[in-house]
Amino acid sequence: MKFWGVCFIVLLAFMVFLTGCSESLNSSENGEMVDSGYGISLNASYKEDATVYKTIDQMTADADYIFKGTLSRTETFEDPLCWYEIYTVTEMYKGELNDREIRLTSSTPHHIGDEHYVFATVEEMAVYPYPCITPIYNQAVFKVEDDGSISLEYIVDKQMFPAVYDDHFIKKPAQCIIKSPGILKTRQLPKVVDEYPDISAMEADFDLIVKVVFKEIEKCNKYVWRCSVQEIEECYKHEQEVPLPKTIFVNRELVAGEEYIVFLKKFYDGTEISAREGAIISRSDSAMWNEVMNLLQAK
């Protein structure tokens, strides 16, 4: 497999297929967990304790976004595994909607022009310009038929979604969603900083700052570059348990062999850039470089 394909899987597909459903697996009160006693064969997309959705209430509680909308267009990542599907929303049952569109991350083809009900979870990464809004288990997308009922054609792993085979849900999905107490259950959604107002504000919010030289830089897709660390010349930590990175993923093209200061935040077991803009300072930008170094050296 091409190296950029590996990068993409690590960065996005991993997040989509694992964390895309992991936040829907947090609470044992929301679902029955799969273990070896059930005899269910899960593919690699599932955690060992993945939730089996036996009720619609479980699905509405675990979803961050529930909406009805028409697929208007798609956008690619320069990778055949995943892409964006842009939906024009007609009904928003759960979640925030800033305009009339939602950008869904998908690896299952759906037809442009079709209307769907979607149950999705959301994560954010600073290297991507948009939140990763992903259908539960990458399957909870239900096409609306002419009579208002829904199709279950995109449910591949039937054993994970016994709830959706309820006849009332198939015929009256909106009614089931609206009446479900799960739509009132929300969690604090992850938020990535787009840009800090100044260097001092960014410095106050970091977990790790490194002055670093990269030995190799590979483009993963049109949004992300993988940078292999050659040397960390200096580091500044707020927390000692933050690991020093061997690889840093960034959202703009850098140059191997040049010096950079990179502001990082803890991200699962590693780190990521602390904001979409301004977290990477090049030595060639002498004014900004000197401002950051003076601030760090004063600590």
C-alpha cells in the first residue's frame, strides 16, 4: 500500500471506524456490550465491548447528530477509502446546525439526490478543517422511500442493530426519534481551536511545545502531511507525561531540514497540533520566531 494511504488510514479511517463509534460506546447504561459470551463475530472496525443497539433509545442517546437530509454532493480526500458527503438538512432532531448543510465523513457510497435519516457521532482533529461527523458504525444511514418509510440497505452488520428492524421504526422513523428520550441526552462535543488571538494565549493552553527539525515529510491527502522527527532541539512541557513525538501530523506543507516551533496538545495517547492556524512557527518567519522564543525563554 502506498505510504500516503497508510497515513490516511492512521489519521482518518482509524478515527472514523474506531473513535467514530467509540464515543457511542461510553456508557454501559446506553447499550449491551459485546463480549465472547455472545458469540458475535466482529470485524476489525469494532471494539471488543462494542454496543449492540437493541433499542432506538440507545441509538438516539449515543448519537451526537440525528438529522434528515438530502445528499447534495460529495468531496474526495484523494483516497478511495473515505470522502465527504454533504447533506442539505431538512429536519434536525439532535445536534448543532450552523447552516443548512452537514458534512458527513463516509466510506459507504450513497446516491446523490436521495433523502436519508442519519445517526452520527462527531470528533474533531486540528489537522482537518471540518469535524469528523460519522454514522454510528459507519452504517446508521437510512434511505427514505417514497412512502416515507426507510430502507435498511446500508445496515451491513445486522447483529449490531437489532433495534432498526422494529416495524414501527421502519414505517414511522421521525415519530420514533421525536418520542425517544435519548434525543435529550447530550455530551460536551469536542472542540478544536481554529486560531488563538495571540502567541501568549496559545502558550497558555499548550501541553507540549517543541523546537524541531523534520527529516522526512510525506503528503497523506489534501489536508494532512506526516512529518518524521529528525531532532527535537528543545521542548517545553506543562505535563511530564506528555510523550515526545516521533511523528507530527500537520495541515500545511513544511520543509525537511528546517527548524520549526510546534505547539501541541494531548490527543488520545499522543499529541496533535494545538490549533488549525498558527500552531506551527517557521524559523524563516523571524519576527514570529523571535516573539515565541522570547516568551518561552522568559518562563
